[in-house]
Amino acid sequence: MSLFSSLNLARQSLGAHQTAIQTVGQNIANANTEGYARQRAVLRPTAPDDRIFAFVGTGVEVTRIERIVDEHLETTLRGANSDLGNLTERNRVFSMVETILSDLDGGGLSDAMARFFDSVEDLANEPQDPSVRGLVVEEARTLTETFHYLDAQIRNLRGSLNTDIETVYADVNRISQEIADLNRNIGTAEAGGVAPGSANDLRTQRDALLTELSELVDVKVIEQTNGMVQVVTGSDVLVVGSRARTLEVEWQSDGDISFHTARFEDDGMLLRPNGGRLQALLNGRDGLMVQLRQDLDQVAQQFLTEFNAIHAGGEGTSLYTELAATNAVTGADLRLSEAGLPFPIEDGQFTFQVRNEGDGTRESYVIALDLDGTDDDTTLQDLADMINTQVGVDHPEISARVTVDGHLEIQSSDDSLKFTFRDDNTGALTALGLGTLFTGTSALNIDVRSQLMDNPTLLASGRGAGSGDNTAVLDMLGFRDKGLLGPDEKTVEEFYVSIVAQVGVRGAEARDLLLNQEAITTNLQNQRESVSGVNVDEEAIELIQLQRAYQGSARFLTIVDRLLETLLNSV
């Protein structure tokens, strides 16, 4: 081995250890960089020189700079991160819902229902007391306003979740495109698979993006032979090589609420994640919020149908001289069962009763509705005509008409002739909104009929047996203990309490699962840190070792240089 070979050996050693020292410096510089994977220069002896009698070493070289990564652990951590993002969002949604439904301050729906029923009970004891009547109407108004408030809060929360979902869609598009760009750069840097694993810093950036993406959606990563990765969420591919599939966000309508959906631009298919924040947000917006609103509407509709049916067949301390239906038909000549009314109407009859205020006499007229599905089924115009022909024959002062907007109006031009209704087995009075306590069809629009707000004496308490008659109120009060809702036939109060309780149980479950998942994710992060993280103390020791090797190589170079100088001077 010549002295010049020794010079080359020293040069290689200096270069290799300089590269190793630089790699350690890179590690120390990124000690606090989140997601950074520690790197290591892999050294190996260069090919020896065959001198016949022996193989003589020729130095050292850096074969590659590798990232210290456990790919299985990285995959497991991405899955845990997706679960953590999902449970964190789920817990947040339930916490917000629990706040909305909370009755702890005494201002919730349970309290409003209890106070309303208590006022009805007071009316049953004192049906002739005008102040008690006014209290019932006022508590009914408070109850409807509570329904409005809860419905608005649920709609607002659903809108807030929708905004969050739109943001996640934008983030998924952004991250997917950045991963695709890095795929392209990695493929170029690693020569399409010829130099695998050499684009370490680019791979670290890509892993950080994959971790960020896994918080938003479930992520499956498949590495290709060219160094690029394919990213899949659910059954949908997000990134293929250097191409990211773009999500198009569009508006859709769900009744009175508009919301975002996302479809892939290339084939129009909906994005359907199986995890991450996005799945929890979608489940909250399209599952929990929708179900809550349906349950709330169910409670409101039971109040509407039950109280209205009883109230329409009763009377207060005064009767009607004019009355307008609160619900309209889509056509006066359409059969009532198909005229767009919010509640069903059946074949049957109800009684139209007229009272003469002068002598106290009453006359009853049976109004029969034909709704058996034949061509001569009763229309709203038929109903108005029946009232006019049957009642109007004896009392022309009382007339009925259908307004241009599809409402039935009944009016007495003689204040001494007043009217009310009895014994409706068709559901027509409730469906049309004639003589009812509540108006509307759901928690969104339930209200107290304005005529009662203006004149509480019209609040039905009895059925014509005098000022002390409380038979109608007793039937209303019986609704409180009537099991109607759910498979186990809960009362309205029990049903609402069960809604709140179910949300509480699911919220507690979400909190427990979140705590468990936080512990699991933290443990996996610690494992990753022990494998891929930078320990500055260990790097400092490595740096000292490399420094000593570099110094030794420099000393070797100096000695070889002196030997050459001696050799040259001796010539």
C-alpha cells in the first residue's frame, strides 16, 4: 500500500466522519421538531486492496443515511391518532349537547312542562277563575318558547358542526395535495426506487403530513416500490402517486337546514371516512343532531295532537263568534286526506254546536266527512258547504268559507249566536287547526293560538255543563300520565327525560373512551420517541466519538504527509 493510498484512506475517513458529524448535527437541530425521525449515517469499510499476501484495507465510506423508524409502530400510531381525533370530537359534540339539554338551572324543557301541567291542574280545581286561565295560557306560551329555544340551539349546533366539516374538507384537500407533491419529489430524489430511503427529510415531512391527516380521517398508507405512497381512507383513495384526488364541497338541503357534503371531483362519489375527526363530525351533524331534533319534534307533536284534540272538543267560559283554521290545504277541491294537512284525517264525523246567548239553548249539527278513498271524498270546500247548508238553514248568521290561501273561516254575524265543536272522531279539527290550543307542527313552529292569548276565556275547560265544568281540563291533565311515546310507551315527560339521560350516558361513555385512547396514544408516542426521537445526550456522546475519529483521521493524514515530505527530501 503506497503513501498515496494512505492519503486517500485518510481523505475518505475525514469525509465519512464529517458526513456522520453533520447527520448528528441535523438530529440535534431537530430535537424539538414534532414528528422528526432520527437519522444515522451507516459506515462500512471500502473494498480492500488485494496484495497477494493479504487484503489491505482502503478506508471507510458512508453507504447511506437512514431514518430510524419502526414502520409498524408508525402505522399503529396513525390508527391511534385517528381514533383519538374521532373521540375528541365526539366528546366535544356530546358536551355541547349536554349543555343545551341541561335542566340544572331550572330553565329547561322538563321544568317548562312541569309548570304547564301544574297550571292545568290549578285550572281543573278552579275552571271559572280568569287569572288561572291566564296563567295556563302564559305557561303554554313559555313551553312553546322553550321548544323554540331548544330547536334553535340544535340547529345552531348542527350549523357549527357543518362549518367545522367544511374546514376539515379543505384541510384534507390541502394535506392530500402536499403528500402528492412530496411523493413526486421523493420519487425523483430516490430515482424511482433505485436509491430507496435516501430522501430522508422529504419522507419525514410526508410522515408528519400523514400523521396530521390521520387526525382528520382514518388513513391506510401503502408504500410503492418507487418510494411513493398510496393513501386510502375508508374505501376511498385520496392520493395515488403524485396525484391527489380533489374533493368538491357542495351544499345540500335538509328541510330548513343546508349543509355541506364532499364528492370526489373525478368520479362524483361521496367521501365516506371510517374514523378521525371528520367521521365524528358527520355522525354528530347527520346522526345525533337529526335524531335529537326528531325526538324533540315528537314531544312537541304529542302536545299538539293530544291537547288540540281535547281542546277542540271542549269550551271555555265563552264560545266563538269567529274562528279561522290555522292550517291550510293545498287546494280547496282536493280530498282532505290528500290536501297537504299536517295531521291525518279519517272517515267519520264531528258535531257543530250553536249556543244562543240570550236563552242559553243549544243546537247540535252532525258534520259527516266521507274519506273512504272514493271519488266523492270530502274536500275543504265541501266542508264549508256542509256547515253553510246544515247550520245556515237555521242560523243564516253563521257562515263558513275557504280563503284564497286555503284556510277555513267560520263567522257569526250575531254576537248572541256563538259556536263550538264536540265529539270529533275524524281528526279534522286538529288537522285544520280549528279551536285548538296549539298551532304549528313541530318544535320549530309550535305556538299558542293567538286568539287564546288575546282572550283566555276561550281556553277550553269543560263541555257545556256550566262554569264549574272541568271535564276537558281533566282529560288534558290525564295526558300527563298517558304513555304514548317510544316502544315502552313513556309519558311525554318521561320520554324527554330519557332523551336527556341517553345523551348523558353516551357523553359519559365518550369521555371514558377518550381518556383510554389518550393513554393508548401517549404510550405509542412514547414508544415512537424511544425509537425515532432525538435524545440530545445520546447525540452528544455520538458527536464526541465521531469527533475523536475525525481527529484521529486528521492525525493520520498529518503523519502520512510528513512521511511523504521525508521521502521527497531524501531524493
